[in-house]
Amino acid sequence: MMKETLLTWLNRLLMADVFLVFFGFFWFAAAVIGKSVGISLGFDLWYQLWQPLFNPAIAILFLGAILSWLINKISQTLDKSQSNP
């Protein structure tokens, strides 16, 4: 029961994080294109937010994916060992 709750909340956090990372990517792409044609679309603001916001969001995404995989592998191993007395 506790494992399912933990995985549910981890997956919700990862989904929100995925949307933040996608938002950051699309903002970056639009800002670079805008900067290349001389239209200000917030590249300087995006660059200021890179280190404190988007960089950790990408790290959390990778860490969460690895943690989710690890929890599932440990759970599968424990389930196999319990079914084989």
C-alpha cells in the first residue's frame, strides 16, 4: 500500500516536471528563433532561469525516472522471492 502511494506521487511529480521541462524547451526554441530575427521573446529571462529552475528540473526528471525504475526492480525481486519459498 505504501509503495503504491509513493509511486503514485512520484509519477505525479515527474509528470509536472516533464511539463516544466517541455515548457522550458519550447520557450528556449522560440526565444532563440526570436533573437535570431531581432524579436525579443525572453531569451535573457530564460537564460537567468536556466541555472536555478530548468537545470534542476532536468536533474529531477532523470533522478525520478531512475528511482522509479529502481523501486520497480526491487519490488519485482521481492515478489519473486516471496512466491518461491
